[in-house]
Amino acid sequence: MKKGKLIIANWKMNPASLKEVLKLAKASDKEGVVLCVPFVFLKEVKKVLKKAKLGAQNVSTEQAGAYTGEVSADMLYDMGARSVIVGHSERRALGENNIDVNKKIKSVLSAGLTPIVCIGERERDENHEYINIVKTQLVESLNGIVKSDLSKLIIAYEPVWALSTTANRRDATSADSLEMVIFIKKVLSDKFGATTKLPRIIYGGSVNEKDVADFLKNGGVDGALVGRASLDAKKFLQIIRIAENVS
Ligand code: PGA
């Protein structure tokens, strides 16, 4: 694997003001980084980025038309975004299902953007049902996606029980990540047949400056999706520096 891993920031519904947004964007502007920012700040953030790429956090299932309050993939592209998070657990909690995620992936791909497809179980049960949950998310979300588009995707494995915002959260380990990455690759090869052009797979769930090296070295992933720690410029720069040096 080539040196340097992908670090994607998910700012969620933060920061509150354009002033703070621009300060954080400028501080986070490094190669190999994608900043997924709230819709309203896309255009202004785009203007200050020289090295990092711009992403969004959600997109409409539909291409255009009478969908009040929605934002289409073409609009995101026009604002300078080149990737978009789909199927984040916080959106699934609001009712988004695998069929919606599937539609979003298709419209994102047809607009020329990279979908960052989030999958991950809410909890780990003793009967290992969580494995089937992740499999179903993956298979249904990728329904009708052609093999040649696989390498255009990024799959983010985010166990919900490890996210920084989950009540009574637990830390996931790099071994948990590695196990799931192997499983995801198996599901993909069962569905699409053997291919060398797999999506990049990244890990997310409370990644911080202390554990990122372990996830990147031992978790089987090509990068990390970082929520809370991406809002702290000092911590985020430490994460980026570590990611630059992991092969
Ligand atoms: P976290 O968020 O790093 O704050 O756990 C990650 C995410 O929800 O994408």
C-alpha cells in the first residue's frame, strides 16, 4: 500500500459561524484530507482550500425537482464538492434506509462525485447477528452498482457503539476493524466476483490522535473518518501528520 492514508473530516453540524469555519478549514488544509462540511459553508470553504478536497455530509436521493429543502448531487458538484457522505448512522437514525442509500450512491456517482458509504452495526450481540446487519447494509446499498464503479466508492466502517456521540460508548480496537474489513472484502467479492479494483475502506468511530496510528497500521484500512477530533485543529493536524507517515 502506498504511503499516506486518507483522512476524512466529518464536521457534522459544526462550527456555528463562518468565521470559525474558515479558521478551521485553513488549519486543516493538507494533502490527503477531505473536509465534509455543512451545505451552507461549501462555497466559502472551497475558496480557501488549496490542498484538501471538499466534501458534503448528505445528498438528496433525487436528481432535481419538487423536493423542498433537499440538495442534489449536481448542486454539490457545482459548489466544488467532490465527495459526499451517504448513509451515516446519524441519518439512518432519522429514517434513512438501505434503499435510500442505494439511490443516493447512484445519483452521486452519476454526478461525478465519490460516495463515502457508511455502514456499521448499532451494537455487538453475542450471536454475531451484527455481521449479517453489516452484510445487508452493504449488499442492499450496492444493489445495481456495476463492478467498474466499485473502485469509485469509499466504504466507511463505523460501528455506532464506538462513535463519540453514542451514550455508554465503548472503544473499538484495530482488531475489530481488521475483522470487519476482511469481511467487507469477502462480501464484495461474493457479490461482484474477484476483482482487484475494490473500494477504499476506512474506519470511523472516535478516532483521535492517540489511536489513529493503531487503526491505520493494524486495522486493515486505507484511512479514517474523523468526527469530533476534526473540530480541534491541533488534534486534527496531529492525526494528519500520523496518517502521512503510515504505509
Ligand atoms: P466521531 O464521529 O469521530 O466523533 O466518533 C465519526 C462519525 O460519526 O463519522
